[in-house]
Amino acid sequence: MDIGKAFSLAGKTAIVTGAAKTTGLCYGMATALHDAGAKVALMDVSDGVFPLAESLGGAANGYFPVKADLCAKASREEGFARAVADLGGRLDVLLNGAGLQHRCDALDFPDDKWEIILDVNLSAMFYMCQLAARVMAERGGGRIINIASMTSFVASRRIPAYAASKGGVMQLTKALSNEWCKLGINVNAIAPGYMDTELTANMINTEQGRQHTARIAAGRWGKPEDLQGSVIFLASPASAYVSGAVLPVDGGYLAM
Ligand SMILES: NC(=O)c1ccc[n+]([C@@H]2O[C@H](COP(=O)([O-])OP(=O)(O)OC[C@H]3O[C@@H](n4cnc5c(N)ncnc54)[C@H](O)[C@@H]3O)[C@@H](O)[C@H]2O)c1
């Protein structure tokens, strides 16, 4: 194996959902895919994709912003088609990172939060996988990387919708791998540990946050950069025989 080529994404194309701001995990993963050689479409419901892509050099530098609501069929399908067109009609990698969270006791958990979290985190992910796999199958293969969570493995407290959705992400990843690996499409997931981002900002300094910190073998919460190596690995030829895996990137949390 030529190790340099094995980890290269030169000439490849990728769609990353959920990358609309520099503080998020998906921004770090999108720039990693780009730095390994891929052109990247940034797809998000937020207008933030436009200034973000521009700040990264825009189309001239291989970044394409696409605004789409992944929960709305027409918007999702138009956005996906637009992204593939911007990428030159081919798609090698789909990274499904868009996600929502809401903390509340299960007894009082609001219906609307339950529905939107399951919609964004799980249902929209499935529909995006399906759209991508149809394009990838025609070209002989591709890579799908879903963003799971520690709550794919352990359910924690006060996040019943998030835990249910991320448990679903793990099983969805395996189910799709079982059907699509023979089409040349590797489907894997990355399960980030407790990461220091806006999504967790209201938690890190709580009692529950301190309990999580105590369980992280690395002794610290993760940073977006901590996911970059894993995403390049799962998108690149180096992981050709890896499919249906859920890779924890958690500073040792699950082993504790
Ligand atoms: N932050 C953490 O500690 C942590 C840990 C484990 C897993 N994760 C997962 O990583 C992913 C990214 O998390 P983050 O911390 O960067 O969050 P973030 O809030 O910065 O990013 C999530 C993005 O999803 C987008 N989004 C929400 N609804 C959408 C919709 N209907 N259509 C299109 N886009 C939509 C948002 O606009 C936002 O840009 C999520 O799937 C999250 O569950 C985060």
C-alpha cells in the first residue's frame, strides 16, 4: 500500500451537512476533508454557509455553500442535487453531521422537540444516505460517514430524544452497510465523545458535566480537531475494508 495515496482525497468530492459555523464539529471535519484533497459542499439550513464558504475561498478553492432544510423533502432533494452539480456531477463522500439537542426531564419533554430531533438527527440522515447511495452506486461506490455520539452507546439523562436518535444512528449505519457494502459503498459512523462546542456549552460546567470529565481517560473534553484524523481515514482508500463500524473518538470515555 502506498501510504501517501491511501490517506489522500485528491480528486474526490464530499458533501458535509451541519457545517455552517467555525465553532462546530462539522466545520473541522469539512476542512480536514478539503485539506486532504477533496472539494466540499457545505450543506446547512443556516445562512451561515455562505459567509463560511466565502471565508474559505469559495468555489475557486473548492468550497460550495448550499442552503437546505434537511427535514423538508423538496429543500433536501434540491439542495442535494445542487451540491452534486456544484461538485461536478460526482459524489465520493457524504458526511452527515447536522444535529440538534434539547435537555429536559423526560416527564416534561415537549412533543415538538422530540419530533424535530428525531427528524434532523435520524430521519433526514437516512434520506440523505439514500440520495447519496443512489449516486454512488451508479459510479461504483463511495463513503458515507454518519455522526453518532456517546449516547449511541450510553443514554445519559435528560436527553431522551437525542439518545434515541443517536442510538438509531448506530443501527442505521450498520443496516445500510449490510445492504450497500457490496455496491462499493462503505457506511461507517464516528461517535464523538464529550466535545467542547456550543452544543454542550450549557453542560460542561454542571455537576453532570464534571462527572463526564472525571470519566474521560484523556482528562479533557475533545476539540473539533480531534475528529479530523478519523474522518480522513474513513473517507480515504486506507479504510477500504472498514464498513458498518462506529468509531468512538472519545478520549477513552467508553472504556472507563
Ligand atoms: N458537540 C458535542 O459534544 C457532540 C458530541 C457528540 C456528537 N455530536 C454531534 O456532532 C454533530 C455536530 O455537532 P456540533 O456540536 O458541531 O453542533 P452545531 O450546532 O454546531 O451544528 C449542527 C448544525 O446542524 C444544522 N442543522 C440543524 N437542523 C438542520 C436542518 N433541518 N437542516 C440542515 N441543517 C440543520 C445547524 O444549523 C448547525 O449548523 C451533531 O450531529 C451532534 O449531535 C456533538
